[in-house]
Amino acid sequence: MSGGVDSAVAAARAVEAGHDVVGVHLALSRMPGTLRTGSRGCCTIEDSNDAWRACDKLGIPFYVWDFSERFKADVVDDFVAEYAAGRTPNPCMRCNERIKFAALLEKALALGFDAVCTGHYAKIVRDTDGNAELHRAADWAKDQSYVLGVLTAEQLEHCLFPLADTPSKAEVRAEAERRGLSVAKKPDSHDICFISDGDTRGWLAEKIEMTPGDIVDESGQKVGQHGGANAFTVGQRRGLRLGRPAPDGKPRFVLEVRPKDNTVVVGPEKLLAVDEIRGIRLSWAGLPLAEAAAGEQFECHAQVRAHGDALPARARVVVGGRQASDGHVADDGELVVTLEAPLRGVAPGQTIVLYRGTRVLGQATIDAARSLARPAL
């Protein structure tokens, strides 16, 4: 129970379906703000009170579980470490992977509960053998299967998503209104709940030692200076403050971040296009495809942003592949994805999620992305 409308309606539907439901709010910060800033955040005192009021209306018990230490270690510290290494992480993926469907689920099962029910827009479908598969929700505009791509087969067996077949968020709000839930018109929260003002660069500057360095173009010529390479991400256009314009007068974009020599590489937008993505820390959402398990190439769609398009692709798993940029060598192999059409602005640290139709196949953390048509920068 985040304190939002989705989890409140999900709980109401679970009660109506005849389940024995207990509402749990996660305390993820030791010093939560009294009120939220705008519509950002999901773990403040105000949110806890909203969750309690929803549970009271539904007539179900309400608890607050303190996961603040684990959240800091597994999500916040990981977020800082990834940026320090020049990567662009997705904290929602880490939170789902390590908190909501790991720490929370582990505690729930230990206490005798059967499942964790959430307000995510995603669907559990059973195959012909009864195995759980993760699929997109009915409302693709609100579909959240991407951020759930980290769930394993075992975790999917203990998940309930009551909003799976809801055609729109407007219907969820209307239902909340009918049920007398006070959160019916509450604004949606933003992704990075622990950065309340949305200033990621300013927040990181307090956590990472920023050292000034050079901004160079694709040929290696210096075109400016930055205050710390770690605050930049691939595809970024704003905030470069370059002292020398491009010869053609067109804007430049961040093409690469090199934390080892504290350099940011910029260039024309066309050089952002990549068609091969390599991923590490691979996991399957349910049972892997037979082709994937056999190490064969398989057709799929690939998505690299929560609200991005899924593009046609071919993928394969390379076992015992090259060492990743962070020194990691995955026991479960390296995922190699070849896109049928180039994609722009793919940054190491992002998550690539694979689909076949509406089904989520699995995910990996992007370690490298390149264009097969040109040499590396």
C-alpha cells in the first residue's frame, strides 16, 4: 500500500475476490518528509496516512514495515555506485527486484502469507503446463511490465496484479471514487522517490566527488569542460555548456561517459544510433524460451525504457563471454541483442527487457551498446 490510488483499488479488489488481505506500507526512509513535494515520492508520512485511511475504509489490518536500511543499501547506494561508474541505473527496477518482490515477499512468506498483491499494471498468465508467465497489462499506456521484468519464475508464483485487465487509469480513479477512497484524485508519483525535488544532478553532487574534466568531440578534440563526468548520461543534450559550437551549427549530444579518464564525449545526434546491445546480470521472467536455454538465437522485441517502444530484434545468450566493463563475468551468460532498426540514446546501466508478443521473456543490465555499421569512438 504505497498510499496511491492503484494499490488502494488493488487491495479493494483483492478483498472483494475473497482473499484474506493485510495492507502493508513500506517505510523506505529513516527521515521521511511530512508532505510530498508536488506529485513526487511514495514513502512519506502523508503517503503512509493515505494508505492507512484506505485500509480503514476497506476494513483490513494495516502495518508499516521498516525496510529503510535495505532500501538504502540495495537501491540508493546502488544508484550512487552506478552513476559513479559512469552508468545510468533504473532505481525502480532495483526496488522491485530487491525490495518489493524480494525483501517484502520473503518476509510475507515467512509469516505465512501466500502472495504479494500490488497495484502494478501487469498480468500473470499460465501456460499449458500451469507455469506462470508475466504479460503486459490490458492498458498499454499504463503498462508496467517493463519494471517487473526482473521477477523470477519463483516470484511470479506469489504475485497478484488485480489491475491487469483494467482498460484505463481513469477507470481505476472512478472506481476509487465509487468506493469512497480518499486517494481517488491523488496525483501519480514520479520514478525516483528518494530525490524529492527531481534534481538528480544536484543530489548526486552531494554523494559523488565531482572532478572537472574535458568534454571532447568524436574525433577527440576538446570542445569544453565539465564539472564531473558522473553527472552526465548518454543522449543528454542540455547542460553541456560547450565553448565551441559544432561546425554545422547543430546541437551536440553526450555519446559516451568515460569515468576512468573523467571524459565526456559529445557529437551529432546521428552517432547516438546503435543496433547491438550487450547485457549482463541476465534473468528470466518465468521459464526461458527453449531456444534461449539451448543458446540459440531467437526473435523478440526489445525495450530499453519504461515508456519506450519495444523494437523488433534478435537475441542470443553467450556463455563465458567477454568481461563486462565493471569486471563482472556473468555465470548466466551475456545477452546479445541485435535490433532490426537503430535506437538512439542507449546508456550503459539501463535495463533491456525482452518481449514476445505481450509476454515478458526476461531482462539484463546494459553493459555496452554500439553501431555495427561504424567503428567504436
